[in-house]
Amino acid sequence: MIKIRDFCIGVSICLLLSAPLHARNIKLSTFGAVGDGKTDNTEAIQKAIDACSESGGGEVIFPEKSGVFLSQTINLKDNVVLRVPTGVTLKAIVPETRGTFILAEKVKNVGVVGGGTIDGSGKDFGIPKKENEVKNRAHLLRFKECQNIRVQGVNLYSSWSWTLDLRQCDTVFIEGIHLLGHANHNNDGIDIDAKNVVITNCIIDCGDDAICFKSQKKDFIVENVTVSNCVIASNCNFIKFGTANLGGFKNIAISNCVMRHCSDTVVWHWEKLLADKGVEYPITGISGIALEAVDGGFLEQVNISNISMTGIQTPIFIRVGHRNKDETKSSISNVIISGVTAKSESWIANSITCVEGHTLRNITISDCYLNMKATVKDKIPADLLEGNIPEKVSGYPENRMFGSVLPAYGFYVRRAQNLTFDNVQIAYYGADETRPAFFLDQSNDVRIMNCIWQKSKGGTKSIMLKNSPEPYQFNNTEKEDSFLD
């Protein structure tokens, strides 16, 4: 009689033997690809990918240190990893490349690895004067409805639009990439509409949102994501959730990241566009952390920690709005932001706001050092401290959506429930600030504990209230002078 154990071993051996032993790595040179910077290699690369997939999978390998390979759109297939080694550039041909340069759709076990460069030739498409004039924009890498993705070690340069787009994908590993995107409008870094994602040890430097979470389908939740040990630079938002928020964001951790001025700007010159908001430099990010639920979806169980920021206009921006056409309510809850050090470069304070009938609750801001740029006195409306700030229910969520100046230099809060500030230290620089450190509007169960803030000039109270009960206070300290500059 055959023992069950022996039978299982036999079946396992048979499965191994019947697995794709004919799977093999394929060298592109076999298919006639030439790295001379002149030849269109689209057909050769695609044939190599197809052959590799049909044989059971493996790597399609560019020759080592072999120059520039021109190509149009490439489609990855099941079980194929494109290996681009150091010294190799895979470059998009314009204007023939449309939609996406490297596309993977409804496939599994795919990736792009190596120390080489994927170049989207973004500047070769031409830069429109206005963002909405961008037509047929080409993403650099897009993975759509794929499983088990790996992007590792490569340089992703010069996309015409978003650089690395993950759309309704599951199980993604992104490690050690260098992303540089200053070629055109909409140069996002990594757009994450995926679940079970690990992003680590990356350097991202781009003109638009650097790490951007999007939820573009109601029935697909973006969840189980970790981002760590990255250096991030942006001329828009550094870490952003939204604006697309149809489904939701859940169970996400972001930690140990440094945010800095980006290396270039080809579109936005904030010192001209936002001079009335105190911005003096052309290269500054809009918000360091932007959490947005404005399209009927939710954001919950998000933990952001150990973040160091420079080159940002507003460190923290949290917004619940209503842009969707139906009656579905958006919500943000159960969020912890801790260990943030930042110096702002605009008059636009941190804000935590919610429109009526929606939900913003269970938010903790702790162990933060925030040095805010003071608003010069003649730029502050006489009735500002009455808190008459426009609702902008369906407005595009961005730090400046309420105007140049908010009623607090530290945090302006509207319709938040169960909000905690613990060991948050706030000071200002550049002028004598006359606004309070905190302004609470229609907010309940607020705790301000172990905090230190610089006292406003002119006798303004440090905590101003509008239709809000007194917050719980414990062990707080006011200082006359700046202590963070």
C-alpha cells in the first residue's frame, strides 16, 4: 500500500517535473535589438517578451553596457521580467509612443529590474502652456490589474505624464529606484491604486505629486501598503491620498522618509503664482502630508511617522469634502501622524477640515516640531479671527483652497471629533505673528497636551474657539520668542 506521505512526495516531484522547465532567460541580441540610439527596436523587444512568456517565463535581458535602445510601446506578458542593466537606456520614441511606454495589463509575475534607465522622452513631446492642454499623455510604466509585480533598481526618467502607475494591482514590490520627473505637466512619481504593496529605499524627485494614493473604483480598496526609507522631492504634494477617492484607503503605514526641495521646475513657479501667499522660492512643495477624502470614499487606519520636511508650503493638510455627484459621504478616521519636523515656506497654515454631514474623527498629531512662516500683519483681514472661512464643499482639495491666510498660524480645525495634539511644538519666523496657534471651529473632544507654542503678538489668545467647547488642556507651555528657528 502506498503511504500518504510517499504519495504526496511523488505528486510534488511530478508537479515539479511538469512545471515549465523549458522556461528560460532570453537575450535581446538574439532578436536583433541594437542599442545605437537610432534603430526602432519595438518589434525585437516585443518578440523577445512574447517568446519568453510562451516558454514559461524568465527574464528578457538587455546586453550589458550596450547603449540606448529606442522603442515604442512595449507590452509585458505573464511571467516576464525585463532586465535593464547598468549602462543601458531604454528610451521612448516620440511622438509614436502614446498612452504608456511599458504596459502590463491583466498579467502576473512581471517586473522591470536592473541598474539601467527607462527614459520616457517627456520633454521631446513638447510642454503645453496649460495643464489641460495635455493630450494623449504617455505614462512611463503602467501596471493595470496585475498580480505580483517587481520594480527594482532601475532609473525612471522623463515621463510625459505619471511615471509609475499601479492600477488595481495586488502584491507589489518597489525597491531602490531613482525616479526623476521634470519633463512636463502631471509628472507624478508613484501612483498607488493597489493592495499589498511594499515601497522602500527609493529616491523620488518630480514636478507633481511624489507618492500619490488613488482609489479609482468603488469596489477596489487600496489597503495594506507600507512606504519606508525614501527621499522624496516634489513641486506639488510629497505624500498625498486622493484626489481620486471612490473606494477607500485602509491599513497604510508611511515611515522614515525625508522630504526636500526638488531639483528642477519646468511648469510651476510658485514664487510668481503664490507670491500673495508668502511664497518666495520657485521650487517648493504644496503640502508635505495631504490626506483627502472628497469623492465619497473613506480613509482609515493610516499611520505616518518619522518624517523630516524642508521645501514645503504647508506641512499637514487634512480634508474631508464632497465633490461626488451622489449623496455618498466621505470620511477620515483613525489616523496617527507623529515625529514630523518641518519648516514651512508660505503663510498657509496646517488645516484639518470637514464639510457638514461628513466624518472626520479620531486623529492624533504627536511629537512634531513645526516652524511656521508668519503672516505679515497687513495681509491679515480685520475679521479673520471670527473664523469666517469659506466652506468650499466641492472645491479642489489643496492647502490654498481657503485663501491666503487662515485664522491660526499653527492649526486651523473645523468639524473634527476626537482630535489629539500631544507634544506638538509650534513656533513662527519672519514676522510678528498676530494669529493664535490653534483655531477650533465646531470641533469636539479636542485634547491639547504637553504642547509648546510661541505666543502671538498683540494679545491674541493662543487657542481661539468658534462654536466649540473648551478643549482639554494639560501641561502646555507658551514661549515669548521663537524656539525652533
